[in-house]
Amino acid sequence: MSCADDLTADDLNENVTTEVLERVTAGEGSNMNLWGQIDKDNVTGLNLADVNSAPKVIKTWDDRLDEENLVESGVDDDLILHIPFISSLRLRTLLLHQPAPGHPHRPSRLRLFANIPNCPDFQDLDSMTPIMDLDISSPPNGGRRLPDGRRDIEEWGLKVQKLANVFSVTLYFSEAETSLRSSMFYVGFKGDPKTNAMDMSKLGQVPAQNAADKKVDEISEKKGAGYTTIR
């Protein structure tokens, strides 16, 4: 059993290394697909060739390799996608399906921002420091292939300690091979949805500190049962 999720940085002293602090902050929770946590109707973008196309990249896992429904930039290769979630999340992995390395429409730079309430413009983002600034010109670890030879999606590890309480993500793609257009087929995430699960085994149990109150309540209920009301 791991206790990483039960610790906080406040439990540790100032001599703990950065690596340990990051692990404590990140925990060792699940790494599930968060498609169901995306507020799909409110996914928006900026500099889109089709102004209503942003939600097209939010696909189910089975459709992740579909390249017919895509997002393309408009006047140049700069492209913003703003993706809100229906609840606060801890993000661990960014999933992308984009043109192959060397393709003229594959962006080579991605800046990732979190918790911006609405889709920002380019000037706003240029004045902000991103949480991550990634070189995405090539897939991580060389990319993966499916048994049929097709390229699988790319999985980019995120700075979990900085993305532990996220309600929206803004992705700023740029610097395509031709500097004329950026394309994206699929965007997804893995991480932890923050839900409060009820422990069904504790239903009906009375905490010890409230046991006395429970007995009084039972007596009151029995006493009340002996009276009738005449109408």
C-alpha cells in the first residue's frame, strides 16, 4: 500500500529534495482516460479555419485515430485550443494525434496553460509563462505503432505537481514546418477525476463521539410514538 496520496508538503521539513516534494504533491493515483470529464460543448479555439471546429478533436478512445474530423489553423500556424472540464482534475498525461513528424502541418511547439476561465487571445498568452513549453516536433520515445502499422497516439507526460487541481487547459500550438498552418486530429488527457466516493460499508454506523446522542434520539422517537393527534 502506498501512502503518497495521504502526505502533503506541510508534513515534511525544508531539507526534502525537490524530487520527493513533487512525488508527494503528485501522489500515485490512477491514470485513467478523462474523456468523460471534458466539457465538450464549451471547447473553443482561436485562429481556426472553421470557427466551430474545436470540439472535433475531443473524440472517444475508439475514434482517436480518425483524421477526417480535425482542427486546422486559419491565417497562420498559431492555434489555440481551450478545453474546460466539468470538475477539478489532476492531470498526468496529454494525448495527441497530429500529423506525422516532418509533415508541413505538424506544429513543433506546444505551450500549456491551466485554469484560464475563458479562451484567451494570443497577446494574453504571449505575456504569460506556460506551465510547460514542449518541443512536439517528434513523438516522445520515437512514437508507437499499432499491429496494423498505423501510428498510435502520442502520450506526453505532464508536470503533475503543477496540474493537481485543474478546471481548464489551454493549448497553444505553433511553429509548424511550413509556418503556414497547424493541424490537430485528437486531444485527450489521462489523470485522476476528483470525486468523493461514499464508503458503503459505513452506512448505518454511528461514530463513537455521537453514540450518546443516538441513544437520546431513539428514546425520543419511542416516546413520540406513544402519542396520537386528534384531528
